[in-house]
Amino acid sequence: MSVLDTSMVGAARARLRLTQKRMRDSNARFGAWFNRVMPKGLYARSLIIIITPVVILQSVIAFVFMERHYNTVTRRLSAAVSQDIAAIADLAVAFPTPADQERIKRIAQFNMGLTVEFLPGERLPPPGPKPFFSILDSSFTSELVKRLRRPFWTDTVGNSSLIEVRVQLDGMVMRVFARRSQAYLSNSHIFLVWMVGTSLVLMAVAILFLRNQIKPIEALADAAIAFGKGRDVSGFRPRGAREVRGAALAFLEMRRRIERQIEQRTTMLAGVSHDMRTILTRFKLELALIGDTPDTEALRKDVDELQSMLEAYLAFAREDVAEAPVTVDVARLVEDVRANAERHGAEVSASFTGDPMVMLRLDAFRRCLANLAVNACRHGRHIVITGTRDERWLTISVDDDGPGIPQDRREDVFRPFVRLDDARNQDAGGSGLGLTIARDAARAHGGDVILGDSPLGGLRASVRIPV
């Protein structure tokens, strides 16, 4: 292969790749536009699936009917009337006497259903305006042109029930009136009314049944969302089609397993806590009997620290599962968290925008915000708490000016009993469960806790839950 052939093949391949890229881009743009205009709900999409084929079918049937049957019948009726008019015109020329004209009128009236008048000395009027989309006018005029060899004038729009035709004869004008139904398929609307009416009735029945089938799916979705937000779903029961009932039963079984697992864990930790509290109480009594010495003071601190850690473990295990959601004034809750945080010696400011009334588990959400605020106060001196509420989300951010947490270690702090003392204050205490409890409380509401960089230079902890 020569160099020229190689270059031509390469150029052809490049054009082909360019064409393929343009086609892919066009398909991507069309797909993006189609996704934007299409409804997002299952009910609306199901309606489109039902209605679109019906509309297309009715359109095709109407087009075929209008194009084939309607036009064909109209042309044949117009041809029959034009033949009668041409025959009457020939008779009028062949028999021009007044007596013959009266006989022609009677024949036309009783045998052809036409009203004929002869106007001596008249001329044809000037042509009138023609309707643009009139099938009758175009068909009837074309049939008269084929059969009449004389000048004529027609009016198909003047009187809605009659058609007027004037034919120029020798020294006179023959005027003919025919019923519109003789040359025009006038009852075609009955077919269209029956077709459209039947389709509307069938679509109404289909929409009613579809709505009844969609309701169980919507109820299942609402129950899953409510359970994800930690709300009560006791009123939910499986119903609908077999597949929807199966999904609902699977959801209920999953909920029971989760609640049973949490209850077992809580019961186990409560028993462990009770046993350990008994031992800690004996330690405190024995230390009180020993008296105040430097050694007993250190032991008392260890016992107090062990008891606080035990309370933290129990709070982490409990997660306030039995707590019922209530309507909470989040603005006031944020202000309470700010006041409590100031007791740790930090400068704390708080603000809230939007509707403050939100359905929450009060104790769990208060513990979540308190843990984030205490964590910020432990490692920073200036704390800013900001809350916003929009149509979908409640977001509360806690910013501090502390040393922060490296980005690659931010997920590690949510693991139970993990403390990043090398990244934060070395003198900070705690059990390593504060952020874990905060995230669990947020996720119990269907949201999450996200760590990021603070405008103050330290760490930003944001709680974001759906409302």
C-alpha cells in the first residue's frame, strides 16, 4: 500500500471517529433532555406508558379513516351529484322550452333530490373565496370539471346544509341546490365521537386500577422513609399485588430483625452496666472507708473515669430506640446547646434560619449536637453553631478553630473507641464514642454527620437530616 493510500485510510478513520463522537454526543444530549422533561414519579410514568399507545393508535386509526374511507366516500358522493347535475344541464340544452324546463325540474326534484331553477338572461357571479382545507369543495369541484363542459360556479360554504351550483347555458343560468349530505360524508363525527369516548372511558378505568396498584408501592416507600428517619410505621400493612406484598413483608421482617437486634444489644449492655455499677459502688464504699490519701485520690479518679466511660458505652448501645419522634423547636435546641457549650470555657455563638419546627427524636438529637459541641470545645476556643432549614433538609454545622483532623483520618473517628490524640489535643479525655454516638443518632433520623474544613481553621462537623 502506498503512502497516499495509507494517508487516505487514516483520514477516513479519523472522519469516522469524529462522526461517531458527534453521534454519541447527540445521543447524550437527547438522553439528558429526555430525562429532564420526563416525569420522575412511577405513577406519572405508568400513565404515559398507558396513554401514549392509546393516543398513537387512535391517531393512526383516525388518519386511516379520514384518508381512506372518508375521502373515498366523499369523492364517490360528489361524483354522483356532479353526474346528476351534468345530466340535467344536457337535458336543459336539449329541451329549452318552458314546458320542458318544468318537466326537468320535477324529474330533478323527485328522482334526484335536486332543486333546479332556470334564470333567463343571468350571468355567472364572480368566483368566491374557496376554503383551504375543505375536502367537499375540492372533491366536488374536481368532479364537476370532469363532467361539465360548460362554465359553472359553486358555493359549498354559504348555507351549511345546502350546496349551490350555477351552470352557464345558452342565454340563461341553471341554478341547482343539493343537500350537503348528498355529496359529503356528514356523519363521520359519530365514528370519531365513539372512538374518542370509548378511549376516554377505557383510559379512566385503566388509570383507576393503576392508581390502586401504585398506592401500595407509595405506602411501602413512605414506610421505608419513615423507618429510616426513626419514626413509627405501626400503621403500615402489606397490600396490593403479590410482588408488592412480598416486598412489604420483607420490609416488615427486616424492621423486626433490626429492632430485635438492637433490643438484644441494649438488654445485654444494660445487664453488663448493672453488674459493673455494683462493683463500682463497692469500690467507692471501700475508698470512702479507707480515707483520704494520695493513693485513694488517684483511685477515685480512676473509678469516676470508669463510671463515665460505662455511661458512654450504655448510651452508645441504647441509641434511644424506644423514643418517639416529636415536633421540636430546633432554634431553641441550638441555643440550649450553645449555652451548655459555653460552660466548657469556649466562646460559642449560634444562629438558625428557616422554619425551626421539625419532627425529631429530641433526646437522641440533643445528644448528637451536644457531643459535636463538646468535641469542638475540647479542641478549640472559638465555636460557631449555624443551623438552616429548607424544604428538604435540616443542616446544623459546628465549627471550631482547633487543630482539625487530617482528611484521610476523618472516617476513622466515627469508629467506636477510636481516638486520634495525635491529631487533636493531647490532654483531651473521653471514651472515643462521642462522634460515633452523634453519627448513629443522625443516621437514626435518616441523615448523617459529615466532617470538613472549618472557615475558622479547624474542623467543621455538619449534621444533615431530611425533614
